[in-house]
Amino acid sequence: RQRSAYELQTLTTWLLDLEKEGVIDNELAAVISSISTACKQIGSLVNRAGISNLTGLAGEQNVQGEDQKKLDVISNEVFANCLRSSGRTGVIASEEEDQPVAVEETYSGDYVVVFDPLDGSSNIDAGISVGSIFGIYEPSPECSIDDMDDPEEMMKKCVLNVCQAGNELLCAGYTLYSSSTILVLTVGKGVYGFTFDPLIGEYILSHPDIKIPEKGKIYAFNEGNYQLWSEEQRQYIDSLKSPDLWGGKPYSARYIGSLVGDFHRTLLYGGIYGYPGDKKNPNGKLRLLYECAPMSMICEQAGGKGSTGFKRVLDIVPEKVHQREPLFVGSKWEVEYLESVLQGKPMP
Ligand code: P6P
């Protein structure tokens, strides 16, 4: 049937279509919808941070030892509140919380949600893009939470529920708060982007079935860490800057210090984003559960790759909630080239 001119494809109708096809059930749709609501609220707070005294530090540190911004704390509460009120979330794990928590308000669904409520928040005060990142799992069958458990047993089960390999993700997504608020997600059948229209309060389908270019011309690394990198890592970056290797024009460097912004550009334009391990932090800086794995699922679903340089990110079973891993994510060609250089092997 021909869609009429005013028939909008929104996140809501997209989720309903997936339910009709049996790709997701209405419980998962409810969790995704609650996340989209949290992102509407966070987007509004971010856009008005400078005029509602929400810039600056909260005066606390998070489990990562990072100074929390006021908006880090608020975004975390907004995310948790929306997930609780969905009634379908069993356990939540946040970058801003030391431990994962079981959600009392659950009455069905029991989904496990991992999230970084406001990634790149050091950019807030300068008005540079920030984002939210999330992933959704089924609860682990062998450690279902029941309220008879003692607190220690409950905590152990919560940790087991969130420490699942990225391969188990049912849904992964991010919301970019930038020149517009864009929600990008996958439920395992391709990657779809929705731009928020504040005039009608809906996410409108703007990027159907995103495919990352096979090869790009942009790399996004913090070269301030160059001296700390391995010899092979330096060789890789040096080669991207050698004009004669690329028909006379080297790669361009783009780095905004905000994973969601750097990733979104990489997804649409191609190339590679990398946060290598180095002499000071052998596992790099990014967290596996709510940064590396969701971004890797999205990238693979768009035809790209997500690697630690030595293994596929989605194959890693986390041992700790806040475990860090090196991350190289982007076009197949650039990631495979990096793997070949780091591993001292010829290009495939
Ligand atoms: P650096 C933000 O803190 C973050 O987690 C990512 O969003 C970003 O890509 C990276 O760290 C930036 O880290 O060390 O380059 O400032």
C-alpha cells in the first residue's frame, strides 16, 4: 500500500511492525520505548544545561573515579526511573553505579538493561555532542532473581545477569545529543536511525537500514596517547597518514572526545574509531558492557566490525561489570587492516 504523504514512520510504528513480524515481543518494545522516553528527557536537559545551572560538577566521583557532572547524576536517575516504570526491567547496570541493581517494580519481561546514561559528559560545558548508550539482554536463565535471596546472593545473581557476552544482546543503541537528537538502534535485523522532532514529540525514521561504507578516509584516535602506544599501533596510525599509501591523499583525523559522536560519524561516513590499550592502561579506557559491546553490535549489524585488535568484541564474556577493553570499531577494511598490523599478519 502506498504510504500517504502525512503517514510518518516513527519509532512507535517501527516497533509495532517488528512485533507484527514476530521479531520482538511487546515486552521488549515497552523497554525500548521507555529508553526512548529517557533520551527525550536527557536531550532536553542537555540542550538547556547552560541556562538551567546544570553545567559543571556534581561534587562526587563515580566508580570509575571520574568527577561526575551534575548531568551525569541526573541522566542516570532519568534512565533508571524510565526503566523502572516500564515494569519490564529486571536488572539494570549503569556506568554511574558501582553495582547492578534488581528492579522491584518488575511485573513481567524481566529484561536486563546496561547503559551509559551520558557518555562524553566532559564535553557538556563546551556544548559539544554527548550521548547515551544502552544494551538489552534476556535475563540469564540459570540465575533468575527471586526476592527470597539474601542481599549477597541477590547481588551475585544481578552481576551474572549483566555479565553476558555481547553476542547475547537482543537490542543495542545510542542516542546522540548534537545538532539534533538521533536515536540509532538494532534488534538484530539491521540498524535504524530516528531523529527526534520536538514539535510533535516523536522520533521520526530518518536513517532506514544504515550500512557503513566498506572503507573510509577518516580515523578517530586520541593521538595525545601516541607515546604510550605499542610500536604496531604507532605503525598503523603512521601508515594512515602516509599520502603515497593512499593515492596521494592521507586519511583525515577527526576526534571530538565523545564516543557517540565519533561513532555516529564513523557509522555514516566510514573509517575507524579506536581507543587502544597503552602502557598506562593496557585495556584502554572504554567499558565493555555499555560502550564496546553495544557499539560493536550496531557496527556489525551495519556491515562493519568491532574488535579489540585481537578478538571480536561480541565474543567476550565479561568477568566484571565495569571491565575495560581496547575498542576498534568501524569499516570492515580499516578494522581488518588494524588487526593485521597489530597481529603482525598480512592483510586478509
Ligand atoms: P579521551 C568519554 O569520557 C569517553 O568515555 C568516550 O566518550 C570518548 O571517546 C573517550 O572517553 C575520550 O577519552 O582519553 O580521549 O579524552
